[in-house]
Amino acid sequence: MRVRLIFFIALFILSGAGCYYDKEELLYAGTATVDCTTVVAKFGVDISPIIQSKCATAGCHSAAAAAGGSVLVSYAQIAGQASRIMQRSVVDKTMPTSGPLLPAEIAKLKCWISSGALNN
């Protein structure tokens, strides 16, 4: 009986140690707390170069390589996929497949998309 009591107390303590509250700003450093009023994010200068160098590459989202997939070459194509880019690159960080973008690139994408994905 005593062994059983000790077992349940230990189980209770161990199960409680596995529960904690995560701080979003620590888990998603650099993106969760981005202040878009201080981030410059213009399509021609900031966004297009990120997409062209990281996404519209051979075997991914270039005009020649995206057989049946999304082509991300022109402004219209990129803006048309803005919500998908936000989800995959900023939130999930599953794109590009070569690895997540740099925090500064993620911040620019997030702010550009949040401000309406303008052609500026």
C-alpha cells in the first residue's frame, strides 16, 4: 500500500513537471513581436529579392520548375499567394525547403503582407 502511494505521488509530481506555459515571443523570436511600423517592407526593394533568391529558384517556384505548383516570379503571382507565403514561410517556417528565412526576411514578409501586399 505504501509503495503504491509513493508511486502515485511520484507520478503526480512528474506529470506536473511536464506542463508549462510557453512564451510566444521566445518560441517565435523575431516574428511574434515584430513592430511593422518600424520595418521597411517594399515589394521592389525588399520582398522581390527575397522571393527571387529563396523561392523562385530552379526546382522550386520558378516559371520553368513549378510544374503544377505555384510560380512566384511576378508581383501578381507573389501577391496572389501572399496568405500561403505568410503561412508557410512566416508561421510554419516550412518554406523555403532549404531552411527557414532569416529573422529580418521573415519580418519584412510579415509586415509587407500585413500591410496589404502592395506593389510599392
